[in-house]
Amino acid sequence: MTEHINASGLSEPPGYSHAAVATGERLVLTAGAVPLDPNGDLVGPGDFAAQTRQVLENLGLALEAAGARGGDVLKTTVYVVSENRADLSEVWRVVQESEVAAAASTLLGVSLLGYEGQLVEIEAFAVTG
């Protein structure tokens, strides 16, 4: 079971939680989910939203393989290759439409990710059971 908490005295967060508490039997940590299809091909070259949707789909598959789902996620870290806040906002909008939206989250603009043309990566911590 997860509980999402917003602390009094802090400004209201835009769609995430200040903290998350979990009780359960199984801790699930994912590797960074990347925007590759099942054949290992990059999805959505140059398209932040398309890559984010693919990353979230892949993250969901990794969570499912470990016996978890998006609602079990306590914390995400979202990496976006951009210095432009509009690009980060576009990625964040797609994340907020997903099952992991309520998790405590960190959104980072970075200079480079592992795959050629990769714009987005998301890792997650979840608890199940």
C-alpha cells in the first residue's frame, strides 16, 4: 500500500507528491526505461511526447514483470535531454497523464542520455504486497 503526502508549509506541488510512504513486502527498483520498441529501435526521434509515451509503456512492462503497477510507484526520476523548460513541461504533461503521476518525482534537464537520439528516460521505485 502506498500513501502520497503533501507537507503543510510547502507550496502545492504541480501533480506530484512531496513524499510517499509504503508498506509492503516487495521493493521494486527499475532501471531507467528508455524509448525503444521491442526490436530495440528508437521511437519518436525528436518528439518528446512520443518518446515519453514509449518510456512509460516500457516502464509499465518492467513494473509488471516485477509484480508491480504504476499505482505502486513511490518515486520517479525523469530525465529530459534539454535546457528548454518548455520541453521539460511537455514531458511532464505526458507523465501526469500516466499511472505514475502521483508519485514523488524529480524532473531533470540533462545534456545526454545513453542512446543516440534519446530524449527521455524514467526510473522508478515501487512497493508491492
